Amino acid sequence: MGEEAGQDGATAFVADLLHDGSAVPSQMFALIAEPTELQIVYTTKGACWIKIQTHGKSVHASQPDRGENAIYKMAKIVRCIEEEIVPALKLITHPVLGSPTISVGKIQGGSKTNIVPDRCTAEIDLRTIPGQDIGPVLDRLRTVCPDVKLEIAQSSSPLYTDPAHPLIKRLTRGGAECVSAPWFCDAAVFSAEKIPAVAAGPGSIAQAHTEDEWIAIDDLQRGVAFYRSFLLSL
């Protein structure tokens, strides 16, 4: 439940598995049924959604110098993201996943055309790689606008499970390959707690978030055969 809205379902499930504080059983393995065209996604980028708020002082737009424009402050932050943070992230590389990325996805500010806005909000999508510290990104945003308010609205760890894991070897017996992906999924919740996890399932991620999501019957049938073969091999 809620995979793209906090991953509350997977988080609660894992917490229940580990509620007594004991070590993860060696036979525990998570297979997340994402549409991967039956390839084995063993590593993905993480996702950090950052909410940014700037504040100003409202006055009548006929005398803007008497106020403080929150949108102007946000414009400086957006410019910093585009001109400084994006190039800096490109210098960080992962041998499989490439570089982290950042994107401004949403901006809202102001109430009326003739009022200097006293607040502005933006929502940022930061895709991370294993081992990355997001602290420098947050620190740079704070230096652009010292009174900015930053909030981590949602965060998902990068996924990594050793492709040499014996159960992954079983999954690849039918010809599936181990691949990476730029998106995040619930498998990362398990791997963050040292539970080996991968994503693998029928269908294409290209159908995700489209107007009419669908899966071909042939692909669905191949998925059934894929899962059955894996389960019978255990």
C-alpha cells in the first residue's frame, strides 16, 4: 500500500517481520512484482522528495519595494539548482546507475497579481545513488536563501542486492538478466534492512502513469510461468 506515497505498506510489513529485533533469517528474500519485462532489477536509484518554502512580506504591488517577494527568493533557488547543483551531480557517478539527478517538479506562489507574494513553495525530486550524502545539496540551498524552510516529504533508499545471490541465480535460469533501473520501488525498503530483494515481473514500466495502464495477455501468461518456475525451484 502507498508505494509512491511514503511506502507505508512495505515499511509496516518489514517492521512486523523484524519486530523482535532478531537477525534476518538467511532464507528471507523479497520479490517485488514491478513491470520489468521479466528482467531482474537488483539495483535502483533512491528518491528524495524535498519541499521548499520561501517567505516574504505582502504589500500592494504598486509599491513592491515596501515588501519582500517570496517568488524572487524561490527563483534564486531554482536558478541555483539548474546552474550549480545539476552540473555538480553529474560529476558523481555510479558504475551501474550513472549520476544522481534533480528536478524541480512543482512551484506554487502568490495570491493575486497585484499583491507581492509572501510565500512560495516548490517540490523537488532528487534521485540518489548508493552511498550518496544529500547533505551538500541541502546545505547549498540554504546558503542561497538562509531563511528557506526545507522538508523531506518522502525518501526511499537506493536498492542494491548482490546479483550473485543464489535466489537471483535461480531467477536468471530461464534467460532473465540482472539490470538496473532509475526508478524506486518497495524492494528498497527490504534491502535497507539487509533483506535481499529484487524487482521482477511481466509488463513494461513504460505503461506506468499513462492514461490507460494495461498489460498484454501474453505477457501476463509469461509472468505466471516465470513465477511458477521460480517457486518450483525452491
